[in-house]
Amino acid sequence: MTHRFTHKAFLVAAAVALTGVAAVAYAQSRDPAYAAARAAGQVGEQPDGYLGVVGGGSPAVRSLVNDINIRRKAAYTQSAQASGATVEQFAFTSGCNLIAQTKPGEMYKTPAGAWEARSGAPQRDPRCA
């Protein structure tokens, strides 16, 4: 029964994540500093649903990523509560979706933990739906 609930919660989180991620991603895309850092390969999507700094990153890029991640966590928390999933489940599902939505040349972190520029289908965690 617990396994079934966990699977059901994961599916609900996946459906809600698509909507929540879209709203957060839209707000981010309107930020010119974020768009520039993404285009320059200074930031990338991570499997945990949060944005990461590729390499050391300047203080401005690290601050930008921190700000975005704070907003993401707030959105994940609100959506997780609405769906009955944990914040971690919701963030992971969002990470799966965000990595799938990257465009060629954009950076993402593979399940093995390496940064990679997307070319073709991205490598995602096998648990991604």
C-alpha cells in the first residue's frame, strides 16, 4: 500500500510540476541576467530541480542562482503541499522536466554528476517519468 501511495504521489507531483515549473521558468526567462548566464553556459539545470553554477561562477552568477533557487523552493513547497507529495519528490520531478526542456547547447547535470552541454536527448535519472 505504501509503495502504491508513493507511486501515486509521484504521478500527481509530476502532473502538478509541469504547471508549477512552467510558471517559475517563465519568470526566469524574462530576467536578462539569467538568460545571459544560461546562454554563456554559466548555469544549468540539475536533477534535484534546482539551478546550478557551472564551474566556479562569479559572485553575481552565484547570487542569481541562489535567488532563483529560493523562488523555486517556494514554488515547489506550495505545489507539493497542494499535491500531497514531499518537497523533495516535487523538486526531483521538476528537475526531470527542466532537464528535458533544455535546448541544444544549454548545460545540465547528468545523473553521474557531470556538467554537460545538451546535444541530442539529455541523460536523465532512470526514475524520471
